[in-house]
Amino acid sequence: MELFKFNLKSSFMALLGSGNVTPSMLQDRTEEIRELILGEMGEFGQKNYAGIVRLVRYAQDAQGLWYARGDVMKVLAAVHGETIAREKLAGISEKFEGLLPRSLNSRPSPLDH
């Protein structure tokens, strides 16, 4: 039953524009993103923002990690300052390419002018 859910979800994601991502690729890339986020949050984030760390650590899928980016930004800004945090979050966001439906892709910010 679990395999059926995952295959159905992968098929649905492919229809929405996530491309030819196999379930194992999806899982591997999701774990890479999770580790990248946790690494960027560092020891300070792990100690002082345990709830956000749990949110990232236990996110079910790439979409869960995508929606956690706002909370991750809060931690990164506390650790590195807002300017560097925005750069780091942009790098993290790029890793989601091909994993999400087109409707969830980042749009250009008017602040980037």
C-alpha cells in the first residue's frame, strides 16, 4: 500500500511539471536538501531552534521542506544576518528544481532589482 501511495504521488507530481523524477531520485534529493538545510542552520540553529530543526528533520517530502523555508530563513538570519541568509536560502531553493509542481516554484522577487 505504501509503495502505491508513493508511485501515485510521483505520477501526480510528474503531471504537474516536476519532470522525470523517479521515486528513488526524489527520496535521495529530498535527503540531500534536508542535510543541506540542517548544515546551514549549524550548531546554533540546532541548539536554539529545536522546533524548526524538528520540522526540517521530519518533513515527509520535498514539499514539506519547501514550506519550511520561511522558518529556515528565520534561523539563517539569526545565525548569519539577513543578507547572507537570503543568499543561502536562494541556494537551497535552487536544489528543489524538478522536484515540485510548477505552481510552487519561486517567482522573481521585486526586491532583487
